[in-house]
Amino acid sequence: MQIYGYARVSSSDQSEDRQMIALQEQAVPKQNILVDKQSGKDFERPQYKRLTQKLREGDLLYILSIDRLGRNYEEIQVQWRILTKEIGIDICVLDMPLLDTRNGKDLMGTFIADLVLQILSFVAENERVNIKKRQAEGIAAAKKKGVVFGRPPLEVPDNFQQIIASWENHKISFEEVLRLTGMSRATFYRRRGENA
């Protein structure tokens, strides 16, 4: 039997330290802890896929909380079933002792674990929906206050029409046009169309 740990944070600037400490406290070998730094909206995550290829019947997987596994209600249910029934591993969710498949393998234990899993995976997805909603509201409020997102628009040089004319009359190369305007190819053509 091998012991594994899985940790996930939503972005590369977030830290997985808290999860790593919790997994190491369970004596999970460091080389058996796999970490993804991306959203939990689906299971298209490289380290999660690698983990599922390593797992064998009888292995044990620790995760700190169900939302670290994922934030999609239906997908969490599917993955849980694949891991516990098809591959045949045990899963221990550290912050929810009722979600430890090593305990209560009888009908009542399985029923309680399934019920808790459904509730927690619903909560995880609901939190993802709320995060997206709060993010959209924050962006809308910032835009209302005049905050501009993205790169500032590139100013067209004062001699833009002269540069275009020189290029059209084959006096300068296209590379020279891009150098003089500081624009990309796509931006040049778009701005040329706007100034026609």
C-alpha cells in the first residue's frame, strides 16, 4: 500500500503550505504529494491526472478538504466513485472525519459518507459560483469608478499617415513601419483601417 497526498490552489501566486503541512503530518512521503496550481472547476489538471495513474487498489489518498479535490459538484461525485470504486483506494479528507473511507465500510457508514460527500461537494461548487459572482461584481464596480482594465491603448504617432504613405509607395519596408509605429502587425492594420 502506498500513501499519497493531493493539494490544490487556484493560482500560481497562492501558497499550498498549509495543505503540505497537514499532509506531512499524516506521514505522506514528500515525493507522493502532488500539487496543482489551477482552478478546481474541472479535473483537467496535470498533477491530478498523474496521481490517478499512480494510484493502485489499496492505496490511501489524503486531501485537506473536499474543495481541494475540486469545486464541481457532479465531477467530485464522479471522481470519488472512480477513486474508491473503480481504482479501489481509500480517501481521507482531513478536515471532515466522516469522509474517511477506511471507517464505516458497512451500509450505514457508506450511506453517511455518501451523504456528507454530496453536501460538501455542493457547498464547494456553490462557493465557486459565489467567487465568480463576487469577482464579476467587483469588476463592474471598478469599471463604474472609471478603472480601466487591460493594457492602455497604443497612441498613433502624429506622422502615422506619412508612415503609411511611405510604406504604400514602397519607400520603407513593413518591418520599418512596425519599428517606427511601435505596433504589432495586427494593431497596425487595425489602426490603419480606423484612420482610413
